[in-house]
Amino acid sequence: MLHLAAILLTAVYIASPKTYFVYEDYERHGVVCEAEEVLTGIYTDSSYVELERKTAPQDIYITYLNQGSPFPSDFVTLCTVKDRLPLIVYRPTDYSYDDIGPLVSRIAQYNIPFMLQIDASYSDKAKDFFRTVADEVHSCAPKTALIWGVSSEKVGDITSLYPGDEYVDWVAVNIFEGADREGLNIDPYPFYAMLSYFERSKPVMLNISVASYTEDGHRYFAYEAADEIERLYSKAEETAAICAVNYISRSSSQGSADANNSQAVLKAIGSAVQGITKADKIRLPMLAYQYNNSFYCGKGAVCTEDEYCILNGRRYYKISGRAGYSFVEN
């Protein structure tokens, strides 16, 4: 995704049933398309296909990659076969750059839309690491959106942690709502803080986990977690800034957020995913790239012959018979 703060021109073309926007960024010599849609995704340490069967079809599959671990080629193959957008959450340990070149090269070899998330940490070294990775990704893998992630506990330190608009394509807030003997621990601050900081500059991703079980007394019920899951997903309909909502099915010391804990939780995820209305003002920044005077977007509604976009005062028309979307200058 190209940083919206440096957008020089907005070009709009009308597509039925969706509207798309094309942006240009001279520094990176590329474009990005935005559609009226919200992505949903899942992480699970078991079967993605099985979890989808129990909930709802998704757009994104997520996996975690520790520094020094083998590239998750089987995961990417699964995403390719299932036509899901792969999101790799990379976990650096010593912020060495040795693995970055090979990692980005592997991603670029697939030549498909990709997402790469690196979470914030309290050090200038971590910030410099993100910026270096961003330069590598944007130059070598232009179909990859680089995500700056931050845990809900660190949202208050965004100003000091954030590497800068020119390096970040998406921002993600990782929300784990744990539980104690009194019930779920819900803190609305991180969500609204992220929106207030980024809603006019970056697409926001919610990575949510809601505990439905805890060993500590367990004095609340799965239906409470189910209600909270649906409430968090519904936030995507309240603001155009939220462009993706992912459920991270996992456990921690704060409780188990495994989606398979109960039928109520599974049903809530499925209902929430299907209930996100593809309404006006909800946007999906789509991976795109420029080749000469042609602009390509990876997926979306089928264009008709008379659709066009205007970029820098020039009209670009659709080319028939090409994969994805392509526009050429008239």
C-alpha cells in the first residue's frame, strides 16, 4: 500500500457495483487502488480450512515467522490454492538484517499480493529496522503491503514508536481481550486512539482475540465473549478507516481465545464476518503496481469497457483481456 499522506492526486472511476480510487505516489513510482470493502482473516495453529468451515469464508490467512525460521512455503501454497491473501507476521529477535533480503526475495518470487507485518518495539533500533525493511519491500516486492503493528498496551506510545508515513502501508492494532474472575477485560482506549491517529492517513487493521475460557475461576460465559467478538467486528461499519478485521485464534496467560472453545464463539465469528456490510465509505486499499503507462490492480469487481480513471489530468482506459485491472493512457 502506498502511503496516503504523500498522495498527490485522487482519480476516481465508477465501477458497478463498487467504486474504486487510484492514487499516485511519485517517490515510489506506483499506484494503489481502493475499493469499498473490508477484508476479514484468521490465524489458527490447526486447519484454516476447517476453521473457515465452522465460521465463514475469509480473505486473509495469517501465520507467524520467527527470525531464523524457514520460510513458510507450505502456508503460501495453501493461500495460493485457496485464493487467500497471505499475511506473514515477522518476529525479529536481534534485528539483524541477514534474513530480510532472502525473505523479501522469496515473497517477490510469488508475484502475488502479499502482506508483511512487523510489530513495534521500544527502541530506536527497532524503528530503524522497520524503515530498512520498508525500503527493501517497496523496491523489491511492490505487491507487498508492509504493516506496522502495535499491541494494545503500546498504543499510548505511538508518537515515539511510529517509523513514519513514508515507510508504513497499513497499521494494525493487536487486541487481546483477556478475562479474570469478574469477566472480560475490555479497554476501548487502544481502538479509538488508533483511529484518531491514523483514520485520515492509513488503512487500519484489527487483529483481535477474545478470551472465552480462563483457568482462573471461569466466572463468565462463552456468550459474553461471543457478544464482544461481534461488537469488535461491527466497528468496521462505523468508520472508513478500518479496512480489515482478523480473528487470532490463540491462547495466552490472559485466557484462551481459541475459536474452537465453544459453538457460541464459532457462530459469533461466522455471523460477524458475514454481517460486515460492504457499505459506502468503507475502503480496501488494494495492492497495485505501475508498468509504463499501465496500472494493475489485483482483484475486485469486473470492469466494463467504458470505465476509466483520471490520473494527473489524463484519462486511462481499461485494456480488455488482461489479468486483473489494467488502464492505459488515451
